[in-house]
Amino acid sequence: MAMESSLWSTCDYSHNVTFFYNLVGKKISEEWAPRDVFVIGLGLTVCLIVVLANLMVMAAISMNHRFHFPIYYLLGNMAAADLFAGIAYANLMLHTGPWTSTLTKEQWYIRGALIDISLTASVANLLAVAVERHQTIITMQLHSKMTKRRVVLLIVCIWAVSIIMGLVPSLFWNCECDLEDCSTVAPLYSRRFLIFWAALNLLTFFIMVAMYTRIFFYVRYQISHMSQHSSEIRHRQTVFNLMKTISIVLGAFVICWMPGLVTLLLDGLLGKASHANAYEKFCLVIAECNSLVNPIIYSLRDEEMRRTFKWILCCLCGREGDKQMELSPVEMYPPLPEEALGCVQKSEDPAVCPETNNKESSWTTPGV
């Protein structure tokens, strides 16, 4: 027994991808099954929509000067991560099924690393947006006071962490030296790595829940003390809009990520007994949908973003549109004055700050 255990713990890099799939009992299809065709077709369709939607968000943020603030830079980076996720997932779809047996281990690791990098970057950006919104709302600011240098540093850190997480399994945290630790979902990955990755994302989720919950209760407390200076309708509408946005953000994260995270945890904890292979493809498609939901939640709920989308689409279609659309978004909507923010925060009375209050309705606050 000791000799057998020693053999299974010896590093042997001569095994191919098919060996690991056979080892964990994950069958590589010799021909396309109807379910595989459906999943791949659905996956590629989602990827196309993800790429187009996030390209639109990035173009809108780049073209409209009103979006040249830290929160929008983070949203643009999140759109870039989601776009990369769409490309990475399309690459996975085109190298799965019967094609899996033709992959070398290096190609298989690259395929997995692209998925890990893109999805980690997407989740990390979600967390960064939550932190930024928490900081600005708690300090009663319209936009964060972070400098462009700090925003760039944060974005670089997000991608650095994502790349490291994507390279970890291929560099050292795999099961090539411990065959008993091989995952059934990703046969060359270590089950302990999957547990770590799933737990890390669950921790990120709980941090986001805590932040958005604190934001909600803080804003509700502030509104309850300011309601004597505003109408009851406005008070209720503000609370309702905040609750709606928070519910969408948290609900989308739970719906898209929880099935996949639970699947990874079960695979890591139970191995073959989890039967994770029966539904892991569908969980991956649902997780990828979060990259499509992100631009909808953080961008399409912004009226200014929708106006910019309309202008871009009119340009692409070659339509002149209304006269107001003949100007570029940069000319139509110049940057908003930050100096007016303090007056809005301190008073609801139009007489105190008439010019500011006239512009207030046109301000956009992304996310929450």
C-alpha cells in the first residue's frame, strides 16, 4: 500500500490530457451529442452578445466626457474584463467535446487559464465598483476623489491578481504530482485549488453583500432625516430605486455564480461522488451570463449611457437622427461641475442653490 501511494504521488509529466479524463471518469465524446451541440450553440450566442454589449459600453465611456470619472473608468475596465470573458469562453467552446482529446496539456492549461483570468477579473471589478460606491456614498460625494493614477494602479492590480490566479493551476497547483487529488470538472486541476477558488469568490460575494447592505441602511437613515425638506413621494422613490438596484446587483451575482461555485465546492469536497460533470457545462454558461448582466445593470440603467448608445448606433447605421444627435456626445454633454456637488448635498431648497438644482435632474449616478 505504501508503495502504491508513493507511485500515485510521483510526478509524471508524460501523461496526456486523455489519461487524466479517463482517470477521473470524465468521458471525452467521440462525436457530437445533441446536448453538446445545444450547449455550445447557446454558449457561442451568449459570447457574441457579451462581446458586442461590452464593446458598446467601452465605446460610450471613451466618447462621452461625462463618463470620465473614476467610477466609469472602473466600469470600463469591468466591461473589458467581461469582453475578455466572452472571448475566452468562445475559445473554450471551440476546443471542447471531441476536440478535447487533440489538445496538448499546455493548450489545455491555456484554455483553462483564459477562463480563470477573465472571470476573476470580472468578479474583482465587481468588488472594486462596490468599494468605490461605498466610499463615495458614505462620504456623500457624487464621484470619487481618486486620482487617475490611483485608478490606473487599481486596474493594474486587478489584472495582475487575475493573471496570477489564472497561472497558478498550470504552474504548480495541479494534480500531476498527486493523481488522487484530480478534479472531475477540470481533470488536471487540483481539487484543493477548486475549493480555494470557490471559497475566495464566496468571500467576495459576502463582502459585496455587507457593503451594499451598509449603503442601503446609511442612505435610508440619511433620507429619514432629510425627508422634512422633501416630499414623501421623492423619499419613497429614492428608497425604492436604491433597493431595486441593490436587489438586481446581488440577485444577478447569486443567480449567475452560485450554481458554479457550489459545483466547484462539491467537486473539491466529494470528487466523483459529487457527479458534477452532469451539470457543470450549464453552470459555466450561467456564470458567463454574468458578463452580460454587468453592462445591463451598471450601464443601461444610466439614462446618460442610453443616450450615448443611441448616438453610437445612429452613427453605425448611417442615420443622421435628430439635430441634437448631430453633435458628438462630448460636445452635447460636457463634464459635470464637481463644485456644485457640495451645495446639493447641503440643501434641498432650490432657493439656496438654484443653478445647481436646475441641473440635478440631468446628473447620472451609476450602479448604486
